[in-house]
Amino acid sequence: MDTLTLKNIRIKGKHGFYEKERKNGNDFEVDLIFTADFQKAAESDQLEDTIDYQQAIAIVRDIIKGPSRKLIESLTKEIGDQLFNRFPQIEQLKVAVRKLHPPVGTETDYSEISMSWQR
């Protein structure tokens, strides 16, 4: 199997446990790691034989910019479910969502959750 990675997709969204976060928003980063057979794409050099980055990022953007969620776990699951359904060639998928500078009472770079899907 082959691996395709989209790393540090940065999007601002209005998610968080606290009302202030849902009102003012936070900065989020998302990593996508797709495992599939990309040999056909390598040989054909055609976009339809691989994962279309723009479509994958559009799914991430729509969810992060969509309705507020209290937990990044909810965002991660929704992103993964939609990507896994949209791209049937995926054998495995790992999605990581990071909330930058979470309000935890001390300086923290980010909080992160990652989830995996497998056919």
C-alpha cells in the first residue's frame, strides 16, 4: 500500500467547550494520511486515479467552518467519516485535528486528537 499525506491544513473555526471559543473562534490544523494503491495514478498521471487534494480539503474546510462543536473529537470523526465515504479507494485513513493555543490555563502549543478508519 501507498501513502498520501496532507499536513497542517490551517483553518479558523468557531469550536470549543467554552462559549468564548465558539464566539471568537480558534485556529485549527488538520493532517490527513490516506493509505491506498496509488500505482494506477503513478502510471496514468491522471487526477481521477488518486485523491483529489482540493476535494479533500473542501470537506475539511466545510466541517471546520461549519456549525460549532464543543469537542475536536466530534470534528475529527465527521471529517474522517466524510472522507472515507467520498473516496472509496481509501484502504486506511488517519485524521488528526489540532486546536492551536487551547485555553487550558497555561501556555500550550496545541491539543490534538487522531482517529483512524480501515476497510
